[in-house]
Amino acid sequence: MAPGQHFPMSTTSTSPTNLLNFDLPGLVAYCQSLGEKPFRATQLFRWIHQRGATEFAQMTDLAKSLREKLTTQACIEGLKILTQQESRDGTIKWLFDVGDGNAVEAVFIPEDDRGTLCVSSQAGCAVGCRFCSTGHQGFSRNLTTGEIIAQLWFAEHFLRRHLGTSERVITNVVMMGMGEPLQNYAALVPALKTMLDDHGYGLSRRRVTVSTSGVVPMMERLGQDCPVALAVSLHAPNDALRNDLVPLNKKYPLAELMAACQSYLAFAPRDFITFEYCMLDGVNDQPEHAQQLIDLVRSHGQGKAWCKLNLIPFNPFAQSGLQRSGNAAVQRFAQLLVDAGIVTTVRKTRGDDIDAACGQLAGDVKDRTRAAERMAKQRTISIYRAR
């Protein structure tokens, strides 16, 4: 699909219902409101998500009367594509228009054994992490369920056509794009359920990951409502430093966050939590930081291997005032963690030539929170550098 195109939408005197907004129970309820049996919703759900249908006329096993109702009252409307960029390493980034001057990005990362889609949940982000370019753009609004799932819906069926296959291409979804997913909880959970549904994308709970900067109450709810793999943006081993790097820590400090992680393990599809740790030169990458991190993990881990550390190379941008840790510092830091018995990986950067790597997604959002001004002032704050 060429940039600027979008999927067709039926027009009536009232706004049609976009069926991408429904998980399967929601679609069952919608079909019942039209006087239809629940099994019709399952058929419809399969057409939309498994086959990528955009027109009700394509759905030949639906009753003609239902297709006529749907044509006048509903639509299957994806997001308008503004740009598509492909990296030298095969990573693809799409910029989607979500209206009112806002845009969000999604990134497909191909690997030999899997295909991962990084999905956005908000236009901008209100958390304002120092090292994340999305946070410097400010926050515009939450995405709807339909806008979240439309990123997967489009990418999966585009890639099938692009690669000439009828097999599933996207095997993993990570909610690590623009925004804090757990601050858009009401829209997030139905989207996750659609990803997991066997009549939808049929993804394993172990292969769908929600990344959070530490919204503790919503972590607890997610464990009850829709437990998937959990990644926590940690980035600092003590409260003083994390307050500066991840401002949400002032509301939910490390003791509360680590306790919430331990509670989540009872419901998680994996027996560990992933901690993301962005390596910042001279800020959080010194041996004493590694030791503090070891102590933090041990003090909350009850003697078992309950977490994994993912060290992420920082992708610099001018407004941050931060620099990427050198390879030697990263390897030294990683070795200290490994020697302490903590499973540790160093993330390989992908798509950085098209600004698709971790922390680089910025899209094009209206800054209604004066984030750029606030973050510029914040750059003068002490960062508690290691001595």
C-alpha cells in the first residue's frame, strides 16, 4: 500500500462502527445488537484478522442480509500510512496518521526464527523519561483499541503480500512503541485479547510483551485480566537516580515496583520479569551501579533467578543531553551481573539508520504538555553521577 492510502470506510449519515475496535466478546455483543447469532461474530472476526478482509462483500460465508447490514452500519478501517521506511538490516518502520495532527510509529523487526512487531499505544507519552525521544515530544492522547490493533492488522497482511506467503509472519508483539501502555489500560486489554485469540492472531502469551515504566496498580490489574510477558523499564538501581531518569519513580518508587514485579510472577506466562536498562555514559553504567543493581535484584528475589536484565545501547538525540555508554563499559557492566548469577543480555540495535531503534520513536505529535520546554529545563538537574 502506498503512503497516503488508507482502507475504505463506508459512509452513512451517522459514523459507522469500526469493527477493529472489538475483541471477540465485543464483536459478539455487536452482532447480537444487529439480531445475529454469536457464531456470526466468530466468522466475521476470522475474516477481519486472519484474512485481512477490508470489504464485507468478500465475506461470502456470511448471510447476504448480514453483509448488507454491515455495509450500511459498520466498517473495517485501518490507519492512514504517511511513510514507510526500510532499514539496511530489513527492519521496516511505518508512520501512521491518527488524526488531529498526530502520528504514531510501528516497527517490524525480522529475525531468523521470529518476526517481531513493536506497537504504539499512545500519541506521544506523558512519562517523560530522559533518554526517550518520544517523551520529549509530550503527550497528545491515548490510542483506541482499533488504532492499536490496526498496526498489527496492517503489518501482518502487508508483510504476507510483500513476502508472497499465506503463513503468519509476525510471531511476537511487543508493546514498546510510543507511549506507556498501562496508562491506556482500557484500550490495551481488548487489543491484547485480540492478539491472543485463536480466531484472531493466535499469538502465545509468552510472545506478547507489555513494557511499562512502572505503573504499579495497572501491573497488578494486568496480572488478573490478561497476563502476558512483562518488561519493566528500570534504567537505574536506586531511587535518587531513577527519579531523574524515569519521573514516574517519584510516584511508584523501586520498593513498590519490585514488589509488584514479584506479585506479577504468579500470573506471568514466563517464570521471569525482564528489566530493560538503557546504558548511559557516566550516568548509570559504573561498577557501583552494577553492584547496586545486583543488591536490588537479590533483595527482592528470594534467592531464585526471577528476572533477566536486558542492557540497551542508548540512541542519542540532541535534546537529551546524554551519551551512549562505550562498548567496554557495557561489557564490564554485563560481566558483573553475569558473575552474580543474573541472566543478562545486551540488545543488538536494529533499524537505527531509520530512527526505528529503542527510544527513537517520536512520530509527529502535537505537544500539548510543553514537554520540550520542561525537558530542556530538566537537563540542568544533577544526574547523580557515580564518583
